[in-house]
Amino acid sequence: MTLLLSIGPHQALLDEAEAERFAESPADVAQEVHDRIVLLFLSSYPLWVVARWGIGFPILSGALSCAQWREKVLNPPVKASLMALPLGLVYHLQDVGPPWAWEAVAESLKPAVKALDYAGRCTVPLLLMGLGAKIDGSFNEVRNAPRSTGYQKLETPTAPPTTVKIGAAQETSDAEAGENGTKNAAPTTSPTGTCPPPLPRSALFAVMMLRQFLGPLLGLGLVFVLKKLFGVTDRLVLMTLLLQTCGPPMINLAVMAGVSGNAEKETARLLLVTYSASVLTWVLWTTVFLAVL
């Protein structure tokens, strides 16, 4: 949304009527374009939240059974989105009832609204701070990561050699034998267990190519279908769709990994690589999209 707002009322995003109006009153057209961009992105965010936290989070958490899936789907972000929908619809009822009634309700809710406003403004900076705290370690891990990771041979731990003594030292009492049998029967873990290998560079490169190169190509194909088959000619709507197909993974992926406790370091490395590459891919695909529209 920030990128499209910075583009503003570009000639490639305006039709003929809007271009003529922009020549006469650029401030009014710029405000209309700004409001439409905000509306389009805010309308798509609840769908993204439900899709990511309702589908992606259970997968990342390792939910296998239907019961685990239902438990993971009803997570706090999904509940918040479902609660925000009726609240957003109720807000528009201010035009239906008497003004004095709505003003009284709005006045009593001012502290809660202001608190939620501040909480919303602080959320993204806090996420960026948490993500930035892992950049240093992720950068070193990416630099030292292997090019590819294949099958690794796991060595079975062997017991150290023992010396058999002949004589009185070889004999043990029944009590000691029972204790030894109980200790040997208890499950033990191998002290030689190794941590899983880091995500190789080839996997990071594959994710970047699929997300930031194949995704925009699919977006261009979808725009072609919408224009030719369904008659969608609103360039601002099409540009919004295209920009949402070419960006890196959302930083919510780091939040999902932290909540689930799985693949936190791998997620930090992935976001570091994809967001670094997006400096160039954003410029490339934005230029292509403006030329196509």
C-alpha cells in the first residue's frame, strides 16, 4: 500500500476521464486515488489475515488431525478479524439513527478507540524491531549456510569398550544387579544427537524465485483473464492485484514461527534474503506493471 500511495495518480493508473479531471483539479483527483487505494488494501487485509492464520499457521504448527486443525484455526488473529467485521458494519449505522444518539456513544467510546488506535500504530514498529533483532545472526547463518543439503549418514553411538576382571571384583550382589537392571531398562537419549542442518542457500533462492518472479507472472496472467473475459478495466484495481503478487513474504510469517515455536531461525533467514532482494524486484515489477497497464 505504501508503494502504491507513493506512486499516486500516475497517468498509467488513470482513465481518460480521470486524466482530464486531473489536469483541471489535481488535488481532488489525488485525494480520490488515495482514498481508493486505502479502501482496496484495507478490504483485502482481512482476507489475507484469515488465509494466513487460518491456513498457513496450522500448517506451520504441524496440525495433522482435524481436531488439531480446528484448534489452530481459531487463533487470536482470526478471532480478531471475525470480531472486526460486525464492528466495522455497525460503524456505518451512524447515518441511520439520530445524530445525538451516535454522538453520545462515540463520546463514551473515545478512550477505547484512542487506545486501539495507538496499539495499531505500535504493532508494525514492534514487529520490525523483533525481526531486526534477528538480522545479525541470520546474516551470519546465511553467509555460512551450505550451498545444498543432501542426505546425511547418521552414526549409531557405540558403547565404550569394557574390561572384564576375573576375581572378586567381578561378582556383584543381587541388589546391585537389580538396580543396574532398572537403570538399563529406563529409556535413554543419545548424547550424540545433532541439530538439524541449516536451510541451504539453494532453498532460499528457490523460495525467492517462486515468490518474487513466478508470482508476478501468475499475477499478469490473472490480470489478462480479468480484462479479456470479465471486462475489468479499472487500472487501480488491477495494479493493486499485481503489487500483491510480487512482494516478499509478509512479516507475519515471523510472528507465526514465534507463536508456533517452529522454524524461527529459518523464517528469519528467509525474510532477510527475500526483503533484501525486494529492493530490486519491486522496482523491476513496478516498471513492468505500469508499462503493461
